[in-house]
Amino acid sequence: MSKPLAIVAVGGNALITDDKHNSIPDQYLSVIESVSHIAEMIEAGWDLVVTHGNGPQVGFILRRSELAKQEVAPVPLDYAVGDTQGAIGYMFQKALNNELQRRGINKPVVTIVTQTLVSADDKAFNNPSKPIGAFFDEATARQRQQELNWTVMEDAGRGWRRTVASPLPQEIIEHQVIASLLAQGCIVIACGGGGIPVVRDAKGQLTGVEAVIDKDLASALLAQQLEADLLLIPTGVKQVAVNFGQPDQRWLSNLTMAEAQELIDQQQFGAGSMLPKVEAIMGFIAYNQQHGKTGRGLITSPEAIRDALEHKTGTWITP
């Protein structure tokens, strides 16, 4: 009997606790903490693909590129995503290898550079609204806009930033390779930063584009393509809440699709926080319903994963 398969989508912000702890060694310590909880799933008999965000890390690469522009050519955005896939993947791969060895579990761990197909006609390219990289004052941002043909925006009162398109993922190019690695007993780290965004021309050739892809949506798509049993999105809280942060806040253990949609309609979930996680899981479940497959979603904090899988905490989203 085959083992159940989970896609575990770790956020890029989860690796950085605060502005004073954003160095590579600090990030690696956060990865070690994360994989200690992920390894419990492996020990419990799950096959895993670990995906991860890269927002802060791409920002660091672009900032270094800006500072070094008099010395070396700038790094295109698709290459910056590839850089973070290698670097963050290396951290997870090393930490997981060490944790599994410590637990006496003999399973290979591999990181795969992953491309994600998007449509060149995606409307997002006409509205580059995803902020990335460093913060600037307005004058500097406008100067970069003129010099580098950027689009810029003011970001939540924190300063001005470059914006890029965030098109919808259509296919994880390497999904069959990932499936083959899983069949060989590997733990796979893939889809870093939502995958490197690429478009395909009339001859089938792939070209990287200046865009970023939502990590949770890409993880949901990979879960569909691999026919995963579970899409698990670790976040900063053990459960999803309604009226979050208010006196009448209420934690949720279970949500049906209809209940989740009702809460979305009530604008209960933050657009930059819980909403994309809930929507990604809903997309995964809706796909399964349409294709006669099963699959559930779970949102919880990393340290609560074991208890959440035993339905002691966490928020389960089901058909």
C-alpha cells in the first residue's frame, strides 16, 4: 500500500523572524526548527514534497544587484528566483538530511530547480501589482522607474517598491520528474518561490519572464498534478480565525468549501496573509471534486503539525 502524499508549503517569511535575524545563519536556524516538525510527518509515514516561499530572499538578491550595478550586470528576476531555489533548497536539504539521520530514517532528500508555466496573455502582465525588493523613498523609486522602466507603488506606508506581474500558474514543468523521485522514495524540495515563471512559444520553447508566482497557488497546482492527499500550509497561527485580533475572535477547527467561501465574501481573511492560503486549498479541493479525487487542506503552525494531523488543533478545509 502506497504512503499518503502531502505537499507542505513553507512561507519565505517563516525563515526570517525579524529584521535583526535575517542573515543566512539565522535563516538556517529557522529551517532547522521547521524541518524538525516536518520530519515528524515523515516518521509517521507520509511521503512529502516541501515547497517554500522566497519573497524576502529575492528582495535581498535584487538589493545586492542594485548596490553592485557599477561592478557587475544586474540579475534578472527569473534568475533571482532560481538562485533562491538553490540556496533555500540547500538549507532544507541539509537540515532534513541531518534530522532524518538523527532519527535513524534512511531517505534521500533532493532539491529540484522548478519552472512554472504561465500564459504570456495573463492579464497580470498588464497590471504589475506584486511588490518586490527593497523599499525606497518616492523620488528614488520614480528615478528607477525612469532609468530601468520599472513599475512602482507605495507599499502599506513602508515606502515605495518595484512591482512585477504575478500571473496564475498553469503547469509545473517538472512535475513528472518530481513524481518519479517520489516513487524512488525521495523527499523532494520543489517549486521554490512558486517556481521560476516561464512562457512557451509556438515552437514549444521556454523563456523566463519578469514575474513572481504565488507560492501557495503553485503548491496547490503541484498537489493537483501529483494527486496529493493533503495540502498543508504552515503559518504563524495554529488555526484560522474569524474576527482575527478582535474581542470576539473565534478559532476554527473545520471549514467546508461553502463555509470558507462565505467567510471570504465577508472579507474575514487578510489579502496578504490568510486569504491566499485558504483560496489555494479551495482550488485544490475544487479540482479534486471535479476529477473524482480526494484531497484535503490543513492550515496550522509548524510546531502544531503533529497535533493538527491528529485533529487536536489546526484548521481542516474539506469538501
